[in-house]
Amino acid sequence: MKKLLVCVAVVTVVLIGVEKYFAGPSAPVFDYSGEPNSDQFVHDNLLATLYHEIGHAMIDQLELPLLGQEEDAADVASVFLIDALYEEEAAIEITYAAADMFLALAEETGEPYWASTHGPDLQRYYNLACLFAGADMDARAHIGEDLGVPDGRMIWCEIEFEAAENSWGAAFEGLAEKAPTQSVVYEGGTETLFEKMIMEEVVALNEDFVFPNTLTVAVEECGEPNAFYIPDEVRVVVCTEYAEWLRYLPLPQ
Ligand SMILES: [Zn+2]
């Protein structure tokens, strides 16, 4: 985490993007016997997911108005934060890893679960690619093209990022005003690569943001491969099973 930056209460637990594996009507059984993915892939997707959940936390903590689906807004927050917080090389790497995950999910599940609170995986893929490219079209148009964003969508990407900046920018700046403090606390183990990575991110979050209420970021067993924000507890949970799921998610060739 490098560059700049910058947020109370709903009742339901907000899930990230993998809920279809256990919540959909035709949830497939996941196979953990394949070739494991790299530490980098797991690491980068954990980051992208963590920032999606931080997006939920900010919407809740700052009582931000929602003019669309919350999951879409959290996806936008994730891209916006990665663009703002990371140096270019790392931001590109995280974007490609997250794009691969959405593509893999789309291939794995086939027909989208249309009743999901999340957009279809392929749409999340294109939204991610478009928004990231749109943050700096001069430098990143080729990334949008490389990720297959059609010309008809590319013409909107810069405008889409400007809209994201107009929406999320003020919220982030407000949270950044009194940083650094210790408004984000880590809860979990301190041994594994996964745990250390989340711990480091909590340290970095405290340098950039001050949440109005203490935000707990926990790593723990959940009994399912997931990550979520619990508004009543002001708590982001990244499940240990989620890292394992990322490790064995079959990626598109
Ligand atoms: Zn979510």
C-alpha cells in the first residue's frame, strides 16, 4: 500500500462474490484436488476482496446513500481503492488477478445465478477492467484492450471512473482527514502468509483512514469460503476457507 488517501447500521450480513457456491439453488461442490494457484494470485485476490468489504464498511459507517445495488458499489470501491492506494505495477497485478477470478467463476458456474445480489461474474469482470483502465486511459487503455473490453464499452470507461471518483472520492477524503490513527484493529492468527498479509493491510489502512467507529478486520474459520462485512459488529471477516478456495480455483487457460 502506498499512495494517498482516505467512514453505521444495516442488519444483514453482506457477502462477497462467491456466495453462489453455497447459497445458490444449484451450487456446485467445489473441487480442491486440482493444481494450486500461486501465492501471488491468492494474495492479490484477498486484497481485492478485502477492499470490496471495506467498501461495504464505508457505506455502512458513513451512511452513504445507495443509488444502485450495494454489491456493485462495493466492487467500484475496491477498484477505486486499489487504484488510489497502490503503485502502478502492483495495482495492475491485482487487477489481472481479480479479473482472472471473475473469469474463472464465470466458467466454473456457467449460467449466472440471476437472483444473486452480485452482478453476473462476467459483468463484474468487464466492470473491473473498464473502471481500472478508465482511471488513466493514457497509460491503461492497452490493459482494457488486453482484458477484452470491447470498443463500445471502452468509450465509457473514463466517464465511469470519473463518476466513481465523484461518488467515492469525497467519502475517502473525509476519512483521510485525521489519519493516521488506530481505528482499524486486526483479529486473528499471526502465522500464515494470509494472516500476515491482512495484518499488514490493517496497519496500512490505519495510516490512511479514520473510521468513526472501530472497524475490526478478522481472519477466522467460517465453515464456508467467503468474506463479508457484519454491520452490527462493524466487522469485516475474511474466512480462512476463502484463501483455500482461491488456492484451488481452476483458472482459465
Ligand atoms: Zn459484497
